[in-house]
Amino acid sequence: MKYIYKSCFQILPLILLIFACAPNKTTITTFILMRHAEKMTETSADPDLSSKGLKRANHLSKFLEAVPIDAIYSTPFRRTMDTVKPLSNSKLIDIYTYSADQLDAFSEDIVKKYSGKTVVIVGHSNTTPRLVNAITGSEFTDLEEDEYDWIYIVDLLPSGSSKIKKLKIEI
């Protein structure tokens, strides 16, 4: 019996060391932000996605297939909702809406609410970089009207700093 206790006390520091050195993913919060996919070139204030936009939306779902997603947000427009609909369907996650004219309040809310989680957010050519800026304090400029292929991956680290990756996803 004495031998068992001695063995446990010898192994315990090793177990604690393993847990102390293991990465703690729950403290990293990840936001995946993107502009909606290509839209129809009509004069409607709320156009549908074009055929290329629908293709991009489906590609996005496949691109993020292996990524665990905890929440999906979109502005309440058809083009943004339709961009993440295939992802929402494949992950069986509802799409929540946010107001594009309240980005500061929205950024504060999601940072608090989703600590240690991964969240996809779809916006517009001006709101997506501005939301990245609100979350991180960076200074990205608005996207051009014909730019649909940029994805921002923002990792908020336990230290309070952030890492931003801006990826070009061509289809």
C-alpha cells in the first residue's frame, strides 16, 4: 500500500507538467470574417447571389467543413444570409443576425459571449474590415466593390493580443 502512494506522488508531478504544457485552446477565441459572396448586378437594395456567388457559398461550406464552428452571424440581407446558408445547413447551426450600423457594440458583445469559441461572421465590403478593426484595433481599409474573395481569421489570444490572417480564397 505504501508503494502505491509513493508511485502516485512520483507520477503526479509528471501529470501536472503534461497538463501545464498542453495548449489551452479554450482560451483562444477565433472569428472568421468575410464579405458576402458575389451578388446579382441588379438595382435592388437586397439582391440575390449570382451563380458565382452561390458557387462561392458552397465552396465556403466545404472550406470550413473540418473547422468546429460554434456560431454563425450575418447581417439580415439576402446576399449575406445566402452566403452562409450552406455552412449553416452542413453544421446544423442557426444563423444569427446583427446590425451593421452597430459594429462597436456587436464586437464587444461577441468577444465576451464567445470566449474560447469559433464564430463565422458575414458582412459587406465596408463592414467586414471595420468589424475586424473593432475587434482587434487594427486598421484595415474597406474592400473594393469587386472584391469577394478575402477571409479574415482573427485569433484573440489569452494575453489580450490578436493574430490576424487575411486569406484570399479564389474559386
